[in-house]
Amino acid sequence: MKTKIIVVLICSLFFCASLTNCGGGGAKVESHVSTQTLGQQLIDLDRAFKEGVLTEKEYKNSKQALLKKYK
């Protein structure tokens, strides 16, 4: 009876230990999905510039980045 319990405990520990390594080695995977169209993003960017949220330089750089992203 004691032997069965010990075997079950060892198997359980082995199983749990093997599951802890299933995380992919700590690698992070990030995904960014935008549901806005390019046109909507440009409109939002223009609005932020006109409202003074962005400087002219920030606006131009952001606009260039958006256009480059969609090429």
C-alpha cells in the first residue's frame, strides 16, 4: 500500500514538473491587431494634430509611419 502511494506521488510530481516547462522558455509573443482602417487612423491623427495633442513633427512622423505600414 505504501509503495503504491509513493509511486503515485512520484508520478504526480514528475507530471507536474513536466508541465512547468510547457511555457515556451519564457518567450513572449505579442500581436497587435487594428480594427481601424487606414483612412480612420489618418482622420484620428489629423484631429489630434488640430486639437494640439501632437506637434507638427509628431504628426508628420506618425503619418509617415502609418503610410509606410500600409504599403
